[in-house]
Amino acid sequence: MTRRFAGLDPSTWPGSRFDWAFSVPATLLVAAGYYDAWIDRHFTPQAWAHAPSQGAWLLVTLLLTGTALARWLRDRRPESILPDGYLLIGGPSRSSPTVTS
């Protein structure tokens, strides 16, 4: 028997907890950017007008910094800071097998 609200169970969602945690402040950052652009085009910019976009940027920065720090403190290895699948430079990821000839 299927559960009626199985889609609301986070364990059935694709992606990692980090992906879902990052999606919230990233969405806020995009929305705040649109708000900031609208304010700049329709009103004389005030000092407070940029606060939502700067606050959203701060949330993104704190999440990424906190996640990186927690991962580094857990393993004490620089390689563990980035989750698998988020390699910044070209080449195989840490979890994929290396092909040798």
C-alpha cells in the first residue's frame, strides 16, 4: 500500500541534504535580486533598498562557509571540503575510478 503523502517525505527526494539546504538561500538570493532591480528602476534608491539582496548573499556565504568548515573539521582533509560531484577543476572525481593504460 502506498502512503498518501509519500512525496512529502524528504527521504524520497532526489539530491543530498546539502542540495536542498542550498536551494533555499539560493532562491532567496534570486528573488532578492529581482526585488533589488525593481526597486532601483522604480524608486530613488535608499540605503535600506539593498538590504534583502545583501542579506540573502550573506545567508549563501554563511551556509557554504559553515558546510565547508564542518566537513573540514570532521575529516581534517582539504579534499573533504567539497562534496563528491562538486569538483571545481577538470578531471575525475574522487569517487570515480581512475583509468590507467
